[in-house]
Amino acid sequence: MARAIAAINTADFFPAILDYMRSVVPFSGAFITRLHRQRTPDHIYDNVRAERHRDVVDQYLDTAYLLDPVYDIFLSGRNHGAMRLRDVAPDQFMRSTYYRRYYRNIALRDEMAILVPQGEAAIFFSLGRLGKEPRFSVRAVQAFRMELDVIAALTGKHFERGHTGPVDAGPQPADRTLTAALDAFGEGILTAREREVATLILKGHSSASVSTVAGITVGTVKIHRKNIYRKLSISSQSELLSNFLRSVLD
């Protein structure tokens, strides 16, 4: 901790605080961003190898973050916490757009998410275990939760003293939230309820899970899914995912 305190408002702060966090719970990979509601995340720090940077970092900052379950947690108003990805991911995460188009390619064995508030934004520490490293345990989550106030205080002091992170790369889209992207995707075609169902499908929820979240029957979910496919002239979930990503990139 002493090194992190000494490094406040210097370029060494994030390597130093990550070393402190490793003393709490060991991990290998680290990717730190500042999450916003109305624009793309800011890149703060990462230790990703140069040859993997495009697949892991650039793709996330471009579009993948929109379907990250942790970003969804942030949008719901929770900007302070420690959680394993598998504890917040939907029940069919491995069929989700996020997993199929991004997550399975970044070779993480497990991910721990640490969120600390920064005004309306949040600093997101994505901590990864790789290869044959063990998955994060419940005890690891509890250990990080006990240190959250310290991590938040150190990070807050770092930014309070004038360190604003990387230079802004230029104008940001007016609104890149998932809701806005889906509204544009189905605008004038899908009803509000159909867009809600499409959102949950894209996030990796099964029909049963959509039923629970949306408060409708499984049969009604299936009817909405059928209508979504018909209105968008598609016949599978894969086509839904492809069309959505194409609309975000256009």
C-alpha cells in the first residue's frame, strides 16, 4: 500500500495499486477503464501483450463493452463493488454476443471485476486469471470487498490531485449505450417489448430467464422471439447477433 500512496498522481500509480491488489488476491491480467453512461469507456491502463492489444483492448473499447455484463451492472446504478463475471453473467452467457464475438477470444480463465465510483462514471478494474491458474473463489470476492474502501480512496485521491488519465482521443458518439444501440437497431420495426426481449437475448438470457426478468410467460417470450425474427427477416439467434453488431459498427 505504501508504494501506491507514494505513486498517487504519477504514471506509476496503477501498476502500484495493482501490486497492492495482488497482495490481497493473486491475479495475472489487468485492464482498467473508466466507464460512462453516454459514451465509450476511457482506456486507463492494461498489461496486455502488444500482439493481443487489438483483440483484447481495442475491440472492447470499440463495441464489445456494450454487452459486457459488468457494464450492465454499472448502467443499473451499481458503481461500487467486487464480483466475479460468472456471478453476474446471464444463464446462457456462452451463447451471448459478448462471449461469441469477444470473450472466448481473449483467453481468460476467470475474471474479477472491481468497480469504484468517480462522479457519474466508474473506474473498472478487470482482473484476470489465465491458463491453468485457479478460478477466483468466493473467499477472493470477500477479500476484495473488504479492501474496496481502500482501493476507492486511493483511486479517488489519484484523480483528485489532477491525474485525468489518457488524453481524450477526440469527439465521442452522442450515445453509445446498449439501449440506444438497440433502439436504433429496431427503430420503426420492433415494439418496445420486442426490443426489451431482443436486448435480453443478445445479453445471453434463455427464454426462461427472459421470462423471469421481463415478467412474462415463456410462451410469450417465444412469440416475441418469433416476431422479432420475422420483422428483421432473420431465422436464427446468430443472425440477430450479426445484424446487431453490424448496426453498431455502421
